[in-house]
Amino acid sequence: MKKLFSLLAIATLTLVSCGKNADTAAAGTETKTEDKTVVKIGFIGPLTGGVAQYGIATKEGVELKIEEINAQGGINGKKLELITVDDKGDAKEAVNAYKKLVSNDKVDMIIGAVTSVPSNAIAELAEKDKMPMITPTGTNIDITGRKKYVYRTTFTDPFQGAVMGRYATAKGFKKIAVLTNKSDDYSTGLSQSFIEEAKKGGAEIIENSYTKEDKDFKSILTNIKNANVDAIYIPDYYETIGLIATQAKELGINAQFLGGDGWDGVQTNFAAVTDGALFVSQYAANDESPLVQNFIKAYNEKYKKDPILFAALGYDTVEIIANALKTAKDFSADSLIEAFKATDLDLVTGKLVFDENNDPKKIADIIEIKDGKLTLKEKAE
């Protein structure tokens, strides 16, 4: 009998002990990084494929800022660790990348994606998983819409389309052709808001559309030339813009080119055919702000080249994260999200506070391509 009581006592103590350890493990899961020496950040972006220039630049900006923070001792004694996955600019690849980072790498937050369609795809997953996510450069309005755990550093499609629509009519452009990539959310989003604002300003709009498979635009451009327009608004990415601009110049079209932030990078290979073009952005290398000039210097020293907007937005995104990590009461997802919401920072891409939709309130830059360089022409809202 004594032996039986002893065995029961041992069993009871074992069960109590196991229960205690289980509670401790669960508590550790709720505050994932409290007992770790690093904060794991997953980066998702196109490092290969047609928009790789954007992904590489964004990653470089992220890496630069992380190196600077870690060189200064990290955040509250914790170093930042970056784990990068290539999504090739594809939504399915982005979803696979997200699942790998969350399930296998156990990241604490996500930076990404870079373009809008992949960003939309992973935003739904991040919201469901309560995973803090911030896209540096995804502009589609739905990425953050009605979500608690998803933020963005860049301004939205409707915002920048409307800014250029108002700017164009204010500068006297009365007959404007709009070329829209109907297979791309970014392009259609900018076109819609641009057209709405330009019409309010009294402009006549000539709408044209194409798909991502199109490479020959001469038929559309011939019609535009015959219409004798003042300006041509092309909200797309640098490779397609370069093709359209090249063919427009071959046809002798001299109308003013206008665009969105997808134009950043077109000067690398298409400077001659886009000289004088104007587009909306958040960053200009000739901005005299010390924040901008210090960033450019550090980027040049590390990568031996000039940064584009995407690099600046990647850099700023890490600054937002660092500020949240410093001010959050702990490193749990909900605490970090509350810290994101309270962001009030002066950044390379301008002063940033978040609105009720987790989108930044910013003033836009109107950028001119001049002799292969991007120059700040003026500010606009």
C-alpha cells in the first residue's frame, strides 16, 4: 500500500510539473521574442524576373538600415536578423515565401511584398495569422484596407493618381491620353484616380488600354499622335514604360510624359527617350535634407551606385520597425501594432504618420527626369 501511495504521489507531481511547463511554453509563445537575442524579420520581394530592379533596391535599403542598427548594438540589446525570399513578382510565389518564413523560419514580422499583387496576396494571410506586416512599396488600396496587422510605408494608388491629375490640369494640360495596363491593379488604380481628378480640372481624356503581354504599342500611339494630345499619362513599371516611350519617340510624339512612382528606375536604361518626363514620387536625390543626403552617401558607399525610391522606402521601413520595437511595451504582435499606429517620424521619404487605414499621410514630390538624373521639381498634394 505504501508503495502504491508513493507511486501515486510521484505521478501527481509529474503531472503538476508537466502542466507548469506547458503553461510556461504557452506564455513564451505569446511574446515570441522576449527570450531571444534576435528579432527575425522576413523579407519578400522580386529578386529575379521583370520587376527585379524594384525588389533588389528595396532589399538593399532594408539591409543597409539593419546593418546600421546592429552596428549600434541593435534594439534594446536585440540584433535584427533578415531572412530574404524571392517572390519573382508573383502572387503564388509570395504566398509560398510567406508560409516558409512564418512556419519554418519563425519570423517575428514581415517586410513585403514589393509590388501590389503579391502584397495583397500575403496581406490576407498576415491578418489571419496576426503577423505584423509592412509593405515598403505596395500601393494598391486594398493591401491595408480594414486590416489591423498590415501597414505600408509608401502612399497609395488613389493618392498619387489624384496628385498627378490635379498637377497636370494646374500646369495647363487640357488634352491628355491615358494608357492603362488593364491586367495590372497598380496601373488601373492610378488611372482611375488620375482621370477623375483631371476631368474635375477640365481636361479632355482619351483612354487607351493594353495588357501585360503587349509589346507593340505603335497602333495605340499612332492614334494618340493623330489626336494631338498635350500629355500622355502612363501608370506602369519601368520596362513597359521604356518600350512605350521608345516607340513614341520613333513615331515623333513630343507630348509631355506623366506617370506614377513606377517610373523610378526608367532612367537607368531609357534616359534618352524619357528626358523631361514628370512623375509622382516621395524621394529625390537633389533634396537637401540631411536625412536624404546621409542616406545617399551610406548607400553609395555600400553598393557603389545611386539609390532609387524603392531603396529609400526599404530603408525607411526598417526605421519604422526600429521605432516600434523601441517604444512597444513588449515584442508581442499587438504591442508592436500599437507602436506602429503611434509612428511620427521624419524619414528619407518625408514626414510620416499613419491614418486610420494604416496608410501614411505624406506630401508628394513631382520628379523630372533630366539628363538621366531624377530631380525634384516641386512638392504637390
